[in-house]
Amino acid sequence: MLAATWNVNSIKARLDHVKNWIGTNRPEVLMMQELKGESFPADDFSALGYNNAFVAQKAYNGVATLSPHPIEIITDRLPGGDSDEQARYLETRIQGVRLINIYLPNGNPVDSDKFTYKLAWMDRLIARITELRRQADPFIIAGDFNVIPEDRDCYDPVVWANDALFRMETRRRFRTLINLGLTDAFRVFNQEASQYSFWDYQAGAWPRNLGIRIDHFLCSPTLADRLESCHIDKEPRALEKASDHTPVLANFSG
């Protein structure tokens, strides 16, 4: 199974880029984040042979999962937050694998309710994954985590020191997820620093490679055993009117 995650930063603005990328790569699963709108171009993807499931909201957030295989929707809300209306979570099953597509809150500025919401959202995610680990159900969590896990995952740790993506409270919760027995798929195959999935639009960040790695695949043990590769595809970031994120791909045997 070739699976990919991509924060498209508006599916309306990036539709042609996504369609062309699908045509070239033909993933069995594509998990997208930051759709930015209530409508979704399902017919465009159906024409490419892809089923879809999505959860969206006006102007902000939104996640979608595409696959040529049937998609079973398990839940489109992260448990534990009945009053939370933000479209950030989609849990599906495809080909016997539970796929959890997330757009984790950014959390900035850190002296605001946004950071409190981010940490609470992460606590809810930890609770959900703890439950799934007890069930021993194979799963993948993928998406824009808005978490820089280590110093080597950003171009300058000093610059990011007090950012919500790199604060110790954030990284500690990410490590709690890993300690539940999950595997950071990218780091299985890539140990070098300066490998990023996001480059800001400002200050020449892309040509200067001033990036951060915040788009991740975390795999339960059974899926980690099936990992064959994981890499960042930088080519879409070089396109005109590109998303500020680029796809991450993971390939699983079976």
C-alpha cells in the first residue's frame, strides 16, 4: 500500500496540482489537510478513479481521505470533545487498515487559548491512540501534526524555541504518542537533519531550505513491520502557486 499525506493549503487553489500528482504517483491512499472550505471536488477525484471521505468547515481546516478502494468511515470527530466543531480528524478503514487523518492545531500564539486548545487536542489524541493500542488494531496516523519533534527537524532550533510547534509541552506529548509503541516512519529510513515538509512563503524560505518537518506518519507495530519506505516528495513545493507543505509518502507491503 502506497499512502501519502499532504497539507494542500486550500483544495480549491491546489486542485490541479493534486490531480496531476495523483496521476503521476497513483497512491492507494491520499490523506489531505487544510481544505479551507465546506465544498469538496469529489467529482474531480471520482473521474480519476478515487473514492473520497471528508470533513470540512467554512474557510478553515478540513481533512479528506482518497482511495481507489472502498472507504469505511469510522468517525469524523476526535473523541473526547463533543463541543469541538473544528474539522481536524477523520478515521477510516481501507483494505483492513485503520487510517487516522489529522490536522493538529497550530497553537500559536502560545500565550493564548489556541495553545491551550492544541495541548488539550493532543491529550485527546493520546487517549484515542491508547484505546486503539489496547485493541491491537493496526493503524496509521498521518497528517499535519504541527509538531517539530527534534532539533534536526527545523533549520534553527533557536528561532523556533518558543513557537507552539516546538515548545516542550508539545514535543512531550508527541513523545508520549511514540512511547505507546508507534514508529515515526520517516525516521526509520532517514536519519539526516535538514529534511523538511514545510517551507514558509516568506523570506525565501523555500530556495534557502529554511524548513521544518511537521508532516508525519506514525505507525502501530504491525504496520511498522510492513514499512518498506518513507520519503518526502519535494517536487510539488517547487511548483508555481504551490502549497507551503509538500507530500510525504510511505509504502507498506501487503
